[in-house]
Amino acid sequence: MITLDRLGPDSDAGGLHVTVAGIRLAGSACARALRGLGAEVVAVDAGNSPDHQRWAEELRALGVVVELGDGTRLPQPTDLLVVSPGFPPGAPIVRAALDAGVPVWGELELAWRLRGPGAAPWLVITGTNGKTTTTLMLESMLQAAGLRALAAANIGVSLVDAVLGPPLDAIAVEVGAPQLPFWHTPSPLASVCLNVAPDHVDHFGSYEEYRAAKAKIYARTQVAAVFNTADPATERMVRDAEVVEGCRAIGFTLGVPGLSELGVVEEFLVDRAFVENRATHAQELALVSDVEPAAPHNVANALAAAALARAFGLEPAPIQQGLRNFRPAGHRIARVGTVAGVDYVDDSKATNAHAAGTSLRAYERVVWIAGGLAKGQEFDELVVEHASRLRAVVLLGADRARIRSALARHAPQIPIYEVSDTDTEAMAEVVAAAADLAEPGDTVLLAPGCASWDMFDNYSQRGAIFAEQVDRLAP
């Protein structure tokens, strides 16, 4: 039987017993790949919905044994456990594997092991906020250079499928924190942590464990470990990382860049890291106006993407063209309408307090729609920082009391309207209340600061229903 350290895309894994925990996008891809190599695969999932039944049927047709309704038991025998991102480090099946001395890999670890000779390098992006936008910007830049490039992992395309698919020149890899505890050997060409703030505390048990997981992104980076100069925690991660000899620390800033940084000079995005004579010279890469929207946090995302692109060797022209070609993914500071002089903005993707603060910072007078599942967060700092721009707040969702309490402590003068209904139809009341509270020139901002699962399937559905209700306001 093959040993795990020799597992590869052409291996004969016959006799290897693998348990895959979770059968959605990532788990199904892992199970298919391992079964294709001849491994004996058992896939387990606590779900038992019609969708789970469909996924299970597809896997069973390939010879995978699927057990639904219980994702806690570790089948015997198991030589390797591969877990989907939804499984926290303390999940019973993970603990059982570790107690038994069974290695635990995530999808990204398996994908790295299954890369073939001459495989595409990984340009890796994590951060509390901005990951998807930065990853898609980078993909657009690489494609503008005529490269075979793909955005994958935490972005809707399985990384296992990507590495086993048609040949690529580069992969822009978006990595969420829940994927990082089981990341052991990947060696990115370049990597970035955009920012770090409390999130997924319930998943990791503490903010410190969450931050430690994010820091793993820099391990074994080959060319450039990119950090945010405005976020000292990301710089500390780079300082502490065990990188490949010769890897450089590269900063990005919204100010004038120093040595080995990318930044902004007047209307230009500029590079003082990947140029000769960087002590005295800088290279113009693009215009700030090439970034859409050109909100400060989005310019920062563009600079981070450009740093990874430059680490890969891209010239300025495709970086600029990639930004011009880029279209933001949905539900990220998207204006969905203007009614009676009031702008309505969907930032449903703002699923934590840090993201909500970034969104609030972009507007002067806001009726803020907030609430959902808080994931262990507190909101005091957010309220203190942004109370001066809040005209009113409309609260919804299971943990709305946490935000209400923060408002009561720090901004008791701000009007609050609470929606107690917890079905999707409650968004009609939310939008109607916000419209009543807003005045011409205000922005009604859906930036919940919380996850959506208490009331909606996902943040996309939450944003879409918000936009539908705004449409109904129009005369």
C-alpha cells in the first residue's frame, strides 16, 4: 500500500482507507479524486437533505461508501481523514482521528499533494475581509496577461478539481480560516493576509486561535510574503513565518509606499518593491480610478492583488487591464437603487464587524441594517467608531440584542427599529422601516456584521431579497 507522503496524481492508492468528512463541493471533489486513485473511501456527513441524498448518490455511483445523518463517528479502518472547511479543529471526528494517530488533511492539503510535475504555482489570499475580491482581481490580472489562470478553493471551484484539471499557469487560491488548521505542507509562490479581526470565534474557540490559523498562510512561501502595513498583526505574521530562504516581505499601503511596498501616489497605484533602484524609483501600475468601486478598502485589495501579480512576474500593463476588466462579485457594496433621494446599498457579504466597519466608513450618513448570527463577536468598538455617521439602525436576526446592547452603551441617542420575525419575509419590514427612517442624501446600508444562516440560506439570498424589497419601494 502506498504511504501518504508518496501520494500523488498518478499513485495507485489501492488498499488506502480514507474517510472524507463532508460531501458538498470540497468533500465531493476529494472523495472523487481519492476514489479515482483506487483508495477505499467512506464519506460521512451529518446532513440528510434532498441535496445530500443527490450528492451521496453521485458518489455511490463511483464506489464511495456514503453515510448520512452523522458526521461525528470515525469509520474503521481509517488511514487518513480529509475534512471539509465546515469542520472545526475540535469536531468529534477530528478529535477521534488525532487520538488514534490518524493524519487529518483539509482539501487544500490534499490538492497540494495531488499536484503533478510542473504544476501551476499557487498565489494565496486570506484575510478576515476582502479575500474574494482580491482573488478575483488577481485572476483577472493573470488572464489579462494571456495566462491560463483560475481562482479556486474558498471561491466556488474546488482546488482539488483545479489541480487535476486542464493545465494552468497559475492558481489564485482563496483560503478561509476554517481551511487552515489542516494545512501542513503547501508552499505558495506568494501569499497575503489582507487583514485580521475577530471572526469565526465560535469555530476556533478564541480569537487567538483564529489569528494563529490565519498566520499559517505564510509558511513555506517562496517569493513574497505580502502584508498590510495598516494592520500590524499581518506584519507580525510575516516576521514570525518560516518562509523559503530568499522570500521577501512586501507591504501594501494606501499612502505613499516606502521601500519594498506598493502604495498610492496621487492618482496612481505604484510599486516600490519589484523594481530596480527601488530606493529612488517607483513603477506606475494603474490609476486609482481603474479600481471599481474605488473605496479605500477596495484600493487596498487591488494593491494586494497587484503585489501577488508582480511576485509572479507580471508587467504593469496586464495589471491595469485586469483591474479595468474586473467586475466585483455580488453583494459587496453594490448600490441596488435610489428612491426618494436615498441610496440603498447591498453589502450583505459584510458578515463580521470588521467588514461592517469597512462598509460604514464609505458613507457619511447611514441608516444601518444589521444583525444575524454574531459568531461570538462583540460590537462595542464598531459602534464607538461609527456612531457619528449613524442616523438610525434597523436590527434583525437571532443575535440582534448584542448590537442593541452596544448601541445602548455607546450611542443611546440613535433611533433603533427591531424586526423580531425570523423568516425571509421579514426583509420587507426591514426595508420599509429603513425607508421611513432615512432622509434624502442618506444611505440605507445592509452591512449586517453577522452571518445569515439564522434567516437565510446564505448572504447572497439575504442580499437578493433586500434588493427585491428595494425595487418594490420605487414609485
